[in-house]
Amino acid sequence: MTTEPLGLPITFAPTFERLIKEAPYDTTGRNYVYGIAATPKGEYHKIASYYQWQQRVEKLLLSDA
């Protein structure tokens, strides 16, 4: 997990770099999850924003409402 995905030792496709730099929401202090998966065609790099449910959301999801 990192707060600076562009600091990772990989080359990002322009689309991903633009998404990270120009996200439609404030990315200050957000964490990103980065992973590598093996495929028959080679490595597959994954990056995603990390979100954690807020306690009030968890209560709504667990309620019988």
C-alpha cells in the first residue's frame, strides 16, 4: 500500500498516470493498493484506490432496514 503510487519502480501507462494525477476527487492522504499478477502473457500490474468502510456505513449494511 502506498500514498505515492507514481513513486513505485514501474512505468505507468499514460492513462493510469493521468487518472492518478487528475482524479475526480481529492487524493490527498489516500492510499493505493498495488499488486502484480502472473499471466501466460507476462506480468499484469494492478493499482486501485484503497477504501475502508466508515463505521456508520457498516452499521447501515448490517441493519435489518
